[in-house]
Amino acid sequence: MSFTIAIIGRPNVGKSTLFNRLVGQKLALVDDEPGVTRDRREGQARLGDLDFTVIDTAGLDEGPRGSLTARMQEQTEAAIAAADALMFVFDARAGLTPTDRSFADFARRADKPVVLVANKSEGRHGDAGALESYALGLGDPVGVSAEHGEGMGDLYDALRSVMPEPAEEVDEEEIVEPDMSRPIRVAIVGRPNAGKSTVINYLLSEERLLTSPEAGTTRDSISVELNWKGRDFRIFDTAGLRRRSRIEAKLEKLSVADTLRAVRFAEVVVLMTDAQNRFEEQDLRIADLIEREGRALVIAVNKWDLMKGGSARIASLRNDVDHWLPQVRGAPVVAISGLTGEGIDGLMTAIQTAYAVWNRRVATALLNRWFQQAVAASPPPAVSGRRLKLNYATQTKARPPSFVVFCSRADAVPESYLRYLVNSLRETFDLAGTPIRITLREKANPFAHKRKRKS
């Protein structure tokens, strides 16, 4: 039986845009004018390997009995009754409104799983609104941009957590206990002809994927299932990524878009490089893309069987990674050969380690003990003759580890000081190689109204 999710929220927060994104076509009308959607609309949605029915609803709003607004709300209530779970959408840029808070209570009374979606979260403009949403009591917000397709990987994780595990066919005479551990989603990316498909074929012990000395053999992102020493993986082989200036054919553009989509849905991304070619600028660009998408990173140096005296080269590469990519300092670097299998065990171990670090949470007490020591050891610089006061920190989510620092003047804290905090976090809590997010938030000034009164 299909799982059904209703998208609810006040008017003009982007519900229909998100609906169209999930069903993969423009079924619902979208306009800047609030209230375009009136009837509920159903569609078959697909997100990664999740298939479900999604219902677009009219914006929740209040109106007199019998009015068009009231009848629109009745349609929304019917959709909620028919749904197995809800996606409560709000506008992260506008922040919470009284209507959002009112209908959050309505969503709670439905007594169904709720995924809180902070739409329009592209850039940093929606950070404050997303943080406000914790007051709704609906769990961690999932930051997305329905219009641009950002945050779909995080939305996948949130939806997977509220959906039942897919039923497995079993012999009627034998009941097998379902395996509750989810496979780690791994995307293998890199420049063309780095040996990505060869490595996957070695892992599967079969010629599952086409390989050729000619670059560009792989065009689609191919997903394969793998069990490695008792741990399940879903591995995506992807098309090679060249510099944008060299991409001319329409088919290659589509292949690159498919690769970027695989990166967004992955949890760990393996950046495969060729040992015969030094670590090039394009590799750095790909690694930076992985960090910006917030994915755990493992760097694999393939064709190591062709190298001599490789220990010095791998040390040099390690130094290059830490120098050029300080935002993922300590990312694992593994020397492998997809042809002979050299280093494959180390690669799979590195993937699991990176995944564990990516999911790590730090206890609030330990975090603030570190925070006080870090600030005392190196206080933030004064800006325009005024001292910056950093109060405390908390971790808002993992995947990747994300923290909020409450302070007096968020816009005045220099980027260099944030880098200091990130490096200190990485060293203190063993967060090597994973992206770390720090958001600054100002505490409300209790004396602000007194200053206004004097003026």
C-alpha cells in the first residue's frame, strides 16, 4: 500500500513548488500571489529510492463558515485525515508568523508524524527563521529550497525516518527478522577515467559496470547494492566531472547534472583521483562542492599499483589536501588499486569512519566546556572599539555536525574567528574530515526598549 504525505502550511510558503519538485513535473500552478491552490492535488512522488503519494493542499487559513476560505480548509483537513504523515512547510526567510504557530498546534493535534520543512533556505538568509522554528515543538527543521532543489538529501533522510521499511518477500514457512540497519549511501565521483567503475566492479566481484580506457564511458548515475563484511552499502557510480569550460555536448551536461544529484543524495562521497596525475585544480573544485553540499568526504587515490615509492607521494597528497581544503582538514586519503584490490579494505573502513564522524553529536555540557576554554584561550577581537561577547553554543543537528553560537553582535564576528572555532571543534571532538557548520545568532537585548524610550 502506498505511503501518503500531505504538504500543509500557510499560504505562499512554497508548498506547490515543493509538490512539483517531488513529482518531477509542473502539475500544480505556482505564483507569487497567495492562495493559488484551492483544491487538494495528489501526485506520485519519488525522492531517491522513496516512492510515495504526495498531496498538495490549500494554504491553511481561517474564514467564516461556508466561505470559500473555510471550504478550502475543509479540503486541507480531508487531506490530513487521508495522509500517513505531514510535511509542515514554513517560509524560513519570513520567519514564524502567528498563523504558523496556530497551525503548528493544528498539525500536532492530527497525531501523525510531522516533518518540519524550512523552505526558501538558500544561502544564509533563512538561518534565523529555521532556528525560530524549534519553538514549534515539531522537531528539527529541514532546510530546503524547493525552487532550486537544495536540501533534497536532508529531506530524504527526514522522510525515510517517518516511512516504514519496505516489505521484503519471505518464504511462508520461514519468517526472517527484518534488518533495521539502513545502507550507507556512497557516491563515487571524480574526473573522467579515474577508475570509478573498475573499483565498484572489484567490490561486487563481477563486471557489473562497463569500463573502458576511453574517458566518459559512464553516463548515468548507476546505483548498486553491496554488503561488505556485514555492513550494507548503496553505491552510486557517476559520470566523470570535467571543468565547466570543457563541457559542450548536451548529453555530457545531463550526465554532470545526474552526478551532482547523486552527490546531494549521498551520505559519504568518495573523490577518486588518478595516482598517475597529480592532484589537480578540478579535484579541489569537486572536493569543495562536496563540502558545500555537507557530505562526508573520503579521497581515494586509484591505480596505486602503477606507482613506485608511493609513501612519500601519499604524504605529499595529504599535505596538499589539508593546505588547499582546510574546511575538511583531516579527510581520509586512501591509496587503492581497483584492478588488483590493493587498499580496498582500507577504503571501506574509511567510508564507515567518515560516516560515523558525519553523524556525531556532542553533549551540550561538553560543548560549552570546550566553548568557554576556546574563547578564554583566544577571545574574539574588538570591532570598532566594542568588545564582542560570545555567550554559549549548542549543536542543532548532525549530518553534518552543525552548531549555533549565541553572541552579542553576529554581523561583527570575523570569518577568521569562525575558522578558529571550527578548527578547535575539529581537534577537540575528533571531527576530522567532515564539514562543520557554525551559525551565529544574537541574543535579545533586554535593555533595547529603554534606549528607545530615551531617544
